[in-house]
Amino acid sequence: MAETHVLFVEDDDVIREATTLALERDGFVVTAMPDGLSGLESFRANRPDIALLDVMVPGMDGVSLCRRIRDESTVPVIMLSARADSIDVVLGLEAGADDYVTKPFDGSVLVARIRAVLRRFDHSGGPQNGGPNAADNGSDPERGVLSFGDLEVDTEGMEVRRAGAAVALTPTEMRLLLEFSSAPGTVLSRDRLLERVWDYDWGGDTRVVDVHVQRLRTKIGQDRIETVRGFGYKLKA
């Protein structure tokens, strides 16, 4: 089994060294960098399996670094922040991060979150094809293609097209869309989406769902996913 390579960008020497040791004890290969610019250079040179980015690092802050990484790759990104401030969280998620962890954190918690994110990037764990109404609107469930208006989701090839043009989604966005397309017209609660897409107990914090839904809407159409106030979201069949 291949080792998982982690890029860790953190300017605090104590946190960087302690976290690196903790991750290495759990079998990860870690490249630790003290600032955003060296972090970007390391990312381009080494192409890690996952990136852990502190929000407040010199040279290039973690949010900007996340955007640069996302411009070049769909590699999973976890943001680290000393504050649970909503602005920090939302900015990181809007920049393309898949998850966030608030400092101070326990090493075992961080490892659990890393493994949860990596599991999501194994497409074999996606939703089953052909939920309610899957055969509507020209869908072909037998070959794994579902259609919703001008939106076409290939659940086997993991490709999405809108009006015939390819749509680039991150793996987390893809899993979110697969969850919606498995039950079009059905309201999915934020808690269900957290459980099925993020595979982790977030303690009721649903901001990650809301931000990812907004990101998905910008790519597949703002009116394609409807907000049902007080209940959740649904994909228009």
C-alpha cells in the first residue's frame, strides 16, 4: 500500500514539529513548510496526496495558497485555524478547502479528519446509481448516466456536463452532486449530507455543507439545487 504524502504548511515551529511527528507516527510521509510561498513550491514539486494549510502563514496566507492549489489540482485540502471564527472558516471553504480543523487540536482528531477526507476521495464509496426519478429527462441508469435538464451526470465515469460542456468538480463536490442525483426531488437534510458526503461527526456544524452547495451551484446552475428552508436542499428533477 502506497504511503500517503502530506504537505503541511505552518509557521509555528512547535506546532509544525509536533504535528509532523504525530502524523509520521501514524504512517504519513510529511513535508512541512513554514510559509505559503515555500508551501506552493513544495506542492508543485512533490504533488502530495493531501494538504494541511494554516490560515495565518507569512508570504502567502493559507486561503490564498488554497486558491492557488485549487487552480492546479483537486487534491484534498484541510484548513487549520487558531480561531473558530465564521469568516476564517467560510473563506477557507470558499477558496476550495474540503474541511477545516480549529486549533488547538488533538493529533488523533487531525488524523481522523485526514483519513475521513481521503476516504471521500475514493469514488467507489459514492452513492448507488438510480434513485427516485433517475430514469426521467433522458437518463440512462444502465450506463450510469443521469440527466436533469441540461445537466448530465455520469456516475461511472465520474464526469459532469452542462449543456454539453464539461464541468470540473472537486471530488467533494462530485460526491455531493452524486448524493443529490441519487434522490432528485427529495429534500436532503444538512445532517444527512454531512454523514453521507463528509463521513465525519461535525457536532452539528453545517457550514461546510452550505458553502459546498454554493460552490456547486456556481458550476451546475444557481437554480439547479433548491433550498428548502428549515429542512435542507433538493436537486430539481
